[in-house]
Amino acid sequence: MFSQAFAIGLKNITIIPATLMAIGFSTTVAFAQAKLYNPVAIPLSNEVTDSLSDKDIPTGQGGFARDYMVKLTKGDNLAIDLSSESFDSIITLLGPDGSTIAENDDGPDGTSNSLLFTRITETGTYIVRVRSFGATGIGNFKLKVTRLHPVK
């Protein structure tokens, strides 16, 4: 029996075409509907102007999230700024092992924008997660990751 395997997130799933056809799916439909987790690399400018949509990662609270990858070095001091006029933003920094390093809902300016400061303790690839609070939903946002340098 012929089978095809592919990765979704961290799990491998094997799809057996004969089984799918027996329950009314074609392999074309099954593969077209499968969406692989693929975080977007933050560009060299360290700035992103983008939009959350209902095609992004559902948060389970009515909102959506989008992930960005960034390579960081032990000792980096970061400021991560997320702003949106469309939704109440939350910014989360996930470590190379997937654990939450830091998170911020509302920044110090009294708006629903997010501002996070943190120091990196391990070199690796990190995930910056942009998400909306609760069911505030979708819309445009700006994300900026700044490496802070001490004044000498």
C-alpha cells in the first residue's frame, strides 16, 4: 500500500490515500488543506509591516497569531515593539526550545500596543509571536526588533 508522510509542526503524520478515499477525501484535497508551520524570517532591517488575518494561527480565544524567526546571540539586549491600530496586541518571545522567554500585553504609553525588553541568555533561533488579545482579531501591525547597545 502506498503512503505519503509530511510534517505538521513537530509531528509526522502519514496519510494513506486508500484510507482517505474510503472516507471521501482525495489526496489532492488532503494535501491542499494541510498547512505546514513555517515562521517568517525577520528581515535584516529588523522591521516588519504586515497584517494578521483569519488565515493565521488561531489562538483559541477568538484571535490570531503570526510567528517570526530571528537569530539571537547570548548577551543581546532587545527591545521588541509591536503596534497596531486594528487590534489589541500581545508580543511573545519564545526560546529555541519553544519556552516563553518574555511577554508583554500593553506598553508603557497607555495604549494597547506592546513593548518588551529582555536579555538573551542562549544563542539560537527565537520566535517572536505577534498576536491579538482575545477576540480583537485581525488587521495591520508594525513589528520592530532592536538590539540595544550600552553607551560607552
